[in-house]
Amino acid sequence: MDTERALLIVEDDASFARALSRSFERRGYQLRLCREIEEVAQLIETFVPAYAVVDLKLPDGSGLECVKLLHERDPGIKIVVLTGFASIATAIEAVKLGACHYLAKPSTTDDIEAAFQRAEGDVSVKLTKRPTSIKNLEWERIHEVLAEADFNISETARRLGMHRRTLARKLAKNRVK
């Protein structure tokens, strides 16, 4: 196997994973697909990819655990975290744990491949003058605590001091797909 084009996709949405897999295979990547962190832990005993695409929310935990696991196995791996639950807090943690980039869904294969190539920081990124709104600050805080609580809604509501149903309504209202 050409290890320079070896790719691991960690995604629990079967149809999205299949589409992403086909697209990367057409581009010459040799890939493996996992749905859960436990599968990744077993796979990396025999397969060390050069690239990985990791979904943030997995059935058996946070994709951040997967990022840490992959980075510890090979610090040179280029990991892109892909999520429908984007937040500043999880983006920062993903990069601290070894991800080279963090993308919100929906993202295309082109976006992901470009992120692999932009592993280094870009000092030319423009700063925005738009201040953060209270709603955005609330949304970021909710997602930060949600990630800290391993996506447990009841625990997140308790930590935020709000009723679980209120939190569930807020999450359903602002769902990112």
C-alpha cells in the first residue's frame, strides 16, 4: 500500500462515509473506514494512515479522543476534523490534540483535500470587525460545555444551570447539518 496516500475516514453516517470514500478513492487514496473510536484503536495497530478525516460526534464518544489517539500513534499524520456541531471550543481542542484543520459540514472532498494542504497556519487571514453577538456567545458556550460533557445533554444542562428541555429546544432550533 502507498502510505503517502493512505487515508482513514472515521464517520458514523454510513451514506456520507460511503460518498466520501468513493470520492477519495477516485482521487487515488487507499482508505480504511471506521465508525467508532474502538475500531480506530484496533485498526492503527496494523494500519498507519498519512491522512485522517474524523467526525466530531461518534457513537462511542468524541472524535477528539480519536484525534488524540491518531496523533499519539503518528505525530506526522494530517487530521481534519469534520463536524455538524462546529464551535470555537472544539476547534481549539482539536488543534491542540493534533488536528491540522477543522471544517464544518457540509464540506466537500475538495475542501478536505485543501485543508490537508493548508496544515500550516496562514498569517494573511483577515480579521473581522464584526463583534460577536450575545446569541453567538451563548451558542459557543453551550457547545463548549456540550463537548466537555461528552455530548450528554442532561449533564450539559446541569452544568449550564438550565432545564434539560430548554437546552434540547435550543439545540434543535440551531441544529447544524
